[in-house]
Amino acid sequence: MKQPTQRDLQAESRRTQLLDIALALFAERGVENVSIKDLAAEADIAPGLIYHYFASKDDLLAAVFQRYSPLPEFEAVIEQMSDLPAREGLQHFANGMAAIMGQKRAVIRLLARELLSPRASSLAVVVSFRATVVARLQDTFQRWIAAGELKPHEPLVTVHMLVSSLLILLLLEQPFELLIPQFVATIMDGIQA
């Protein structure tokens, strides 16, 4: 395997810098309110140089989602919760989700913004992310229902209640970690068998 040259390392460093800047600006202002000129000014480079690394702003957005996606972390938390009893598993998921949301605040904000955006190009990435997480959670809830730990109900409703509540608190920069036990208790009061 060929060792990267100094030029390769510099190019990768610049690409990473552009991804970091794009994530920060996109999360703060929204993709539609950030131009290539804005990105270039923030990076202190000529706008044309961005096109050396990314074919378009949509390509840059896709690269941001690919690099900073919280999906692996969410999947790990869901995997860990699947073998736990329902109440403990739900608590584990809520705590894990809160930790991930805190660590990846900028990309979570960006995902939320793009979910509400009419932009077709980025929406597919966001919808795919959401669908993957929701499907995995629904499977876990179905196992708990089948095991008799939870009342028969539509797991999608429970998943949306919990995730939406935590997401809103994150976006409003509220101390969601303190409210997690109450969320879990309230949800479990409604669905526990």
C-alpha cells in the first residue's frame, strides 16, 4: 500500500476542514441559507477550491452526513437494549440517545432541519436515517410485546413520543438528561403489561 504524500495529507486536512465548516454553518443557518461563497469565506479560500473537493453543495451535504452520521452510535445503543427487559431497555435507549444527541448536537440539528426541508436531494438521506432507527426500535418493541412485557400497542407511537420529546428538548437546549427518567416512567405507565 502506497504511503500518502504530504500533498495527500494536506488535501485530506482541507477536506476535513471544509466538512467541519459546512456542518457548523448548515446546522446553524440551514443548508438553503449557506452559499459556497459563505463556506469559502469561513475557510479563507477561493470559492472555486470547494469544487475541487465536492462537485456541488448537495455533494458536500452528503459528505457531511456520511462523515458525521450518528447512525452507528444509535444502532449500537439499540443493539444493547434489545436483550434487556423493557423498562431497563427503554431507559438505556433514552440515556444513550441523550448522550449521542449531546455529543453530536450539530449533526442532529442538521438532520432535524433537513427533515423539515423540502429539499429533495438531502431528504432521502435523512428519511433513510430515520427509517433505519425507527425500524430497529419497532423490532425491539415487538419482541417486548411478544414476551408479554408490554401491552399490545403500535410501537411506532411510543418510538415517536420518546424520540420527538428528546429531540425537541435538545433543539431547545433544555436539560433533557434530567427529564429522561420521567419520560421513561410516563411511557412505561401507558404500555407496561
